[in-house]
Amino acid sequence: MTDTFTPPVPIHPVATTQRSAARWLTAGGVVAGPLFLAAGLAQGLTRDGFRFTRNAISQLALGGAGWVQTLSFVFTGALLVAGAAGLRRTLRSGPAGMWAPALVGVFGLSFWAAAAFPADAGAGFPAGSPDATVMSGHGAVHMAAGMIGYLALCAAFVVLARPLAARGLQGWAVASRVVPVAVLAGFMGSAASVLAFTTGAGLGLLWLSAVTARLADQAGHWSATVLPGTTHTTKIMTIRNGSIHD
């Protein structure tokens, strides 16, 4: 009589904890964009004098209720920085594993700068403000921070195209190279329409959420097969006549 059995794979609590921490950090990058846009949409629809066709979401930080948008900037920045740390653990190594998290981190820091240096009033918001916008020092820093942040985000998308392709996600890799063009086109169109700017900025946030979630999902699949930094060889043992044989 011969029976075959497979010994259970040993449990590695440290590796499990690391994967759990990576999931929580990565979740920050996934939810940051949707939460920021949802908060901006809710405020824009309820704040007196605000029009999405005339005003940028950043201007919601002005006026009596501006503290809500300021907190949104701070909270979103924290989520993005956490997401950058999670992305580093997801990618683990290689040029993309170094540069993509760093660039996403810069994007997150730009939200903190936007909170510290608010945009200028104008285009009728806050209510009673003139249509013309007069550039101030804090307004100039706000604009510069936003530009630097989104340039870093676009660069991160291009960098992430390679690990996406390496994982067999060719469509995602192509999209990760195309989305930055659309984002920058929205910024360039802001002179003609603020809505174009908002659309481009929103697209960047949503794509970051999507690509972070996709990479985390792929990492979860592979880590379920082979734990990071370890290899497992399963022995098939047989019992013959009461003796155990490899």
C-alpha cells in the first residue's frame, strides 16, 4: 500500500505582516484621488458662487468654509505619500521600484504645499470677488507646486509602463504612456477653459488609483505563489510498507 501526502507550507508571520502593511499603504494611493474629487465635487455644488466652468477646485480653500478643502489637501497628500510607500513595496526592486514611488511621493507633497499656499481669489469666487485674478506670492507658489506635482505624476506613469508590460498588462502599459499626454493637454487647455484643467487633473488622480490597484492585485497574485525573498520546495513523500520515502 502506498499513500502520498504533501507537508503543509510553513507560515511566515513576518512576510505576512509585510504584505498586510503593503496592502494598507497601497490602499492610500488607491482611494486618495476618488476621495479628493468627491470632496471637491460636493463642495463645488454647495458653495455659493462656485462654478466648475469658471473656478478651479483649489479655490474652494478660500472663504469661510475653505478649511474643508484645506483639510482635503492635507489628507489627500498623506494618502498619496502612504501610497508611494506601498508602491515601493509592491514593485520591490528595479528602476521603476525606485523612481515611481519617489515621483508619486513628490505628487503627494505638492498637495501639502497647496494647503499651505492657497490659490488666489478670482472669477467671482469666493462670492463677491472680482472676475480678474491678481497673482499673489502664495498664489504663485500654489501654481508652481501643482505644476511640479503633476509633472512628477506624469513621469511616474511613464516609468510604471515598464513593470506593467513585464506583468503581461500590455494595454495598461500603453494607457500609462497615453494618460500623461491627456493630462498635460488638459493643463495646456486651461487658458481656454478651467474645466479642461480640472478634467486633466482628475484624470491623473483616477489613473493613479487604477494603476496602483492593478499593480497591487498582480503583486498579491504572485506573492500568494512565492513569498518575497523565499523559495519553497514541496516534497512529495510516500509511505511504503510503513516506511516514509522522499
